[in-house]
Amino acid sequence: MTKQISFAKRNFRKFLLLGVLPLIFTGCQTMALYDFEGLKAPKVIIPPDVKTIGFVDRNLSFDIDTLSKYYKVNGLSLKDSIDYSEIRAINCHLGLNENLSVYFELDSVSYTRLPENHVVGDRRYDPMSWDRVDSICESNGSDILICLEDLQIFNEYEIIEGEENWGITDVKYFAVWRIYDPLSQKFHDERMIADSLFTETSSYSYTKLLEDKMPKRKEINAEVAYDIGRDYADLISPSWISFTRKYFISGHQDFSLASYYLNNDSVDQAIEMWKKHVDSEDKKLAGRASYNLAFAYELKEDFQKASYCIRKAIKNYRELEKEPKEFTYVKEYYKELTQRTQNNYLLDKFFGKENAE
């Protein structure tokens, strides 16, 4: 492959405990922060019984296909005589294949590029027939097909001359994806993704800037296509992301001990400390204990108990004559926990757990 170009966009057990960071709220040590990592469910769920995946480039061309054949230099349109469509397809496949989550347990994603098919008239993406899908799956041993229906990349160069010359490369692209499942004869995903990227470089030598430093068209098509494949792999793959939660460390001496246990990866012992106070006549203390239990059960991925505890915490706070400022954090956590619960449901679907109906 060619040298890698750094483009920037114009405009990720299921958890890993990282540690506790004390945090001072409004002048007293009321709460602490706890950092951990967990899996984020993919936006597109591939059925868990899928064992093999094939990548297919439809290799469609259209009467109006002029976008990828032209580029601009300081506003002047120029035609490129080289066809980069195969480079785009190969690198898009590489980006997908090399970045799929290990949770798919795949050796590799097979690569198929269909013979060029010229479509007369308007640009459209009629699905392949299921007979053809079956034929491709049989030939490459795939359960489903991730199909690149179309990929277009267009770039503009802008050169700003001066004592130090600057070169800006602006790239626009769109990709059309569809996932075919011949067993159910359904599409697990259909989407068009459009975006823009840019990179810039400089040189005191105008010639060196133009000939050596600014990315060539082949590099642009190769690198951007790889990124497009990688980004689609991210859409269908679980990813590790960081979470930060607040929890109460004051209100009773047991809370300090629970924090010690938590900081030493003894979540169950922390739970026992907090359980002592969930039915306290002191509604504020009971609310804090229930809140902390909800957080602990989230760490244990028991979202049913976590939901019960956070609702109990809210009930305790609402029974107070005046809602304290800390109730804001309780309500915020309720929303965060709801999102994690929904995320866990999608992860169960991805991993094929029986309760994810």
C-alpha cells in the first residue's frame, strides 16, 4: 500500500473496572467518580448465527458517473484518465476485514468483485435478486453478504503561494451499503454515507509541495476507501468505550468503607455496606444507598436490579420535604442507566442470548 495520509473529519466480561477518583462537590466530599469501560452495541446487529461474511463490490457504473473521474486544482476542473474503482473496492474490503470486531470470530471476510454492470439512466440501486445472492454465497461460502453498492470519491486541491506555500486537499465521498441475508431474505442494513475530509501540508518549495507532499489521486482513493470500510466495520461491531459514574461516599461511615471495597474491586462487599441503609428512616440516606446500589448492579450487569434500585432512590428523594441539589445527579443517572439497559439489550441480541427476544 502507499504511505498513509492523515485525513481529518470536518464536522466506541462486558466491562473493565478502571478505578475511583474522589470528587469534591460544593465544598464537601459528597460524591466520587468511578471510571470503567464497557461494550457499546453496534448500530447494525448481525444475527448471532452468522458464521461467515462475504464482501461484494457491485461494480456498478452509470451514465452520470463523472464525479470520480474529475478533480479540481484551484477551482480548475481536470479529468483523470486512470480508473481507481478497483483500488477503491480492494481497500474498502481491507478496511472492513481488518477492523471487524473479534467478537465475530471470523478468520476473514471473503472478497468478490462482480463484473462491471452499466446502468442506463438515473442512478439507482436496485437490490440483487435472491437467486444471485444465493449463488454468490454458495461460491464463497458466506452466510450473508455485505455489499458495497457504490462508492464515489472526489477531491479538490488548493495551493496557496507565499513565502511558505500551503497545499490543502479537500475530499468528498459517498458510499452506499446493503447487507443481504439469503436465509431470511431480508436486508439487515441499507444506507448511504456521505462525508468530507481534508488534509493540509506546507513547503517553502512550490515544486516539492506539489510533487512530493500533497497526496496523489491514487493515494487519496486508496486511503479514503480503506477508512470507509473501517467505518462500516465500526457500525456493525461492538466497541469498548469509557463510562464515568458518580456515587455517594458520605452520609454514613459505611459509605467510606464501601468506597474502599469498590476501589479494591470488591463490588459485592460494597453492596453489602449499602444494603444496610436502603430502608433507613432517613430518606436522604436511603436514597443515597439505593442510588449506590443501582450503580453497583450496573457494574455487575444486573440491569433489572439496577433499575429497581434507582427507582427506589427516586421515590425516597421525592418523599423529602425539599428536594436536595444532589437529586439532580440521581435523575441524570436514571437516564444514563436507561441508555445502558437499552445498550445491553442490543448486546444480548448481538451475542444471541435467549432473553433478547
